[in-house]
Amino acid sequence: MAGVKASQNLTRSNTPMKNDTTILPFRQSETIVDPLTELAREGARRMLAEALKAEADAFVASFADEKLDDGRQRIVRHGLGPERQIQTGIGALNVQRPKVRDRMAALDPAQKIRFTSNILPKWARRSVSLDALLPVLYLKGISTGDFQEALSAIMGSYAPNLSPSVISRLTAGWQAEYDAWARRDLSARNYVYIWADGVYLQARMEENAECMLVIIGATPEGKKELIGFQVGLRESSQSWHELLSDLKARGLSVAPKIAVGDGALGFWNALDKAFGSTKHQRCWVHKVKNVLNCFPKQMAAAVKSDLDDIQHAATKAEAKAAMDLFSEKYKQKYEKGVNCLTKDSDALLAFFDFPADHWGHLRTTNPIESVFATVRHRTVRTKGALSQKTAKLMVFTLIQAASKKWLRLNGRNQLPKVIEGITFNDGVEVIFDAPSRAA
């Protein structure tokens, strides 16, 4: 009996005790383990190591014919460099850069062949994509002092190599990029269409509201590019003249076929002096807002519908008829609103003389407006006042980032015809019959 009890006690002692508690231990954020993320990091680390090894092997192979006098290979692999941490979009990766040795260097240091990794430069501590992320985060509302804390959620605790001082050095790099862009040669450029706008960022700026003057152009291939960018205190003819004169001084000599902008007289006066042959197209988005301001709010839906009938008409004749109807319908009581529309009738309908595929692009300055919507959001979210220099760099950086996603023009095959000067009537190419030969 005693033996049975001893056996039972032994069995109970070897059986793990069941934990019936429903309380879960609290984990600090830095101790949270995400198996999927860890797997992705380990896979990325291995892929990076393999890529670096392949890059070094390819470099050594390219010098396979280089031999020393004793017949040995001149360029050989030489182990690995010290381990270092690289910040990437999925967190920190510990990597070692392969080293390459030139055996001739000991005999003739001046002729030493050096290996530089394009994948992982010698002093790199962050991926290029991460550097590109930082200005966008700033413009989205995160101040430089908060970068380290905000990015730790993405890249792991403490987010090393992203201190405020590092961000300041990056800002200096953005300044260098802007300076190089502002001095670039434009003599080989030809922009078929241009969009221009002056945008005020009144929130968070210095005492005088800064005006960002922006010009975007469409290349003969249908690609949209940032052409001109300047900061001024007001959207005046002189400010636009300075910007357009700078573009011409750097080689932009071919006049665009049409320019799209709002009703600011400063730009149009400067444009006529710089490129007198360029046609004017008023932005319909700006015009609709200006006209609606002349009507009671309860009429906005009906008035906007009538304005849509004008800008989306199939032909210029139908658009003019719709504009006449608008005038007849509202002039008696809302003459100011009617005059706001009709005074720019020719410039509002200029797009009809260009390919129909391009009408959606030519009716609005939306490529500029959509970019500045994000900038305005940024200036409202943060405290203090941006200096003119900081505002210029931040806006320029955002526009450059946004330009990578700009859609090409529809109907790009029509652009060479526009450049050649072929006539379009209501969006359709006009084909003239060749004169019949006399018998």
C-alpha cells in the first residue's frame, strides 16, 4: 500500500501543474515579437548578404586576366568587413560588406584598384528609400524632433542613425539637390504644354504670406515635369517675369503651345512678354469656384451643373451656346457671376483647339493643386513658423516626390502633331484636301 502511494506521489510530482490564470503578462513595445516581421528581416538579411557576395565575385571576375609576375591573381576576395547595422523600411539589418584585395597595391600604391559596392556604399547607414521617406514624413506632419520616436514603430526600438542632427544634415543635402536642379541646362528641352499656379501657404508661415510660384511642363513624350519653382511675397507680374526670364536664360527657347493657369493677371502679362505666341487657357476649377462665390449657397448645385454643361460640351459651338444660356438665365439677378464667367470666355474654351484626348489635362491646374493640398495639411498640423528657406525646400522635395507618380498625358501620339502646328478643330485633326491638279 505504501508503495502505491509513493508511486502516485511520484506521478503527481512529474506532472506539470496546470496554469488556470487568465491574466496575460504585459510586454513593453520593444519586446513584442512578430514572427512574420522577424522572418522578413532574416530573409532580407540573407538576400542582402548573397547580393553583396555576388557583387564582389563579379568584380573579382572582371579582373580575372590581371596577373602578378608569379602568376597569381591580382584581384582576390579578402574576407568581410566589420558587422554594421543598416536601417531599412523593415527594420535594422546586421550585415558585413565583402572586402576585395589588390595584391599589386603593396608594390605600387598609386595603381591600386579599389572595390566600391553599389548596393552598400562604405559609409551607408540607411537605405536610399528610407532617406526618401524622411522629407515626406516631415510634410505629412511629423517634426524632425519626433522622427526617432515615430520611426521606431516601423524600424524597431530607438531607430538609430535617425537623430535630429542627422535630419539636419539631410536637409543640407536637399538644399544641394535644389541648387543643382535650379541651375540645370534647359537648352535641349521642349515643353508642349505648361501649367502655372501661385499658391499661398498662409498657415505657419512668416508674417508675410509666402507665395509659391510653380510651373509644370509636358514633354513631347507626354511626361509631366517640374520646370520652374520660386518663392515670392506676392503673385505679381514681376515675380512671374523673373521666373520665366530665368527659364529662358538657361536655354528654354521654344514657346509652349498653350499655358494653363488661373485668372491672376501677373502670370499672363509675364507670359506674353516671354512667350508671346503661347495661347491662354484658364483653369476651370478656379473659375467655377470664383463664379460660385457670386451666387447664394443654396444655388451652388444648379449653377455648377450649368457650368459643367459648358466645360464638358462636345464642341466649342455647343460650349458657347451653353455659355449664352447661362448668361440669359442668371444675368438679370446675378450679373456679377455672369460677368466673372463671360469675361474670360475665349481663354476658357481654348482647349477645343487641341486634341480631344488632352482636354482633361488642359482644363485644370490640378497637378499643382493636388501637391499643395498635402503641403497645406502639413503647415496646419505643426506649430511655429517655417522660414522661407525651409518652406521652399520642403515644398520642392514634396513636388519632386509627387512627380514620380504624375500620369502621362493621354493620346501621346498626338503631341508631335501639336508641335508641328497641325490644326485641330473641336479636338479633331483638320485634314486639308490637296489642291486638284489642272488637267
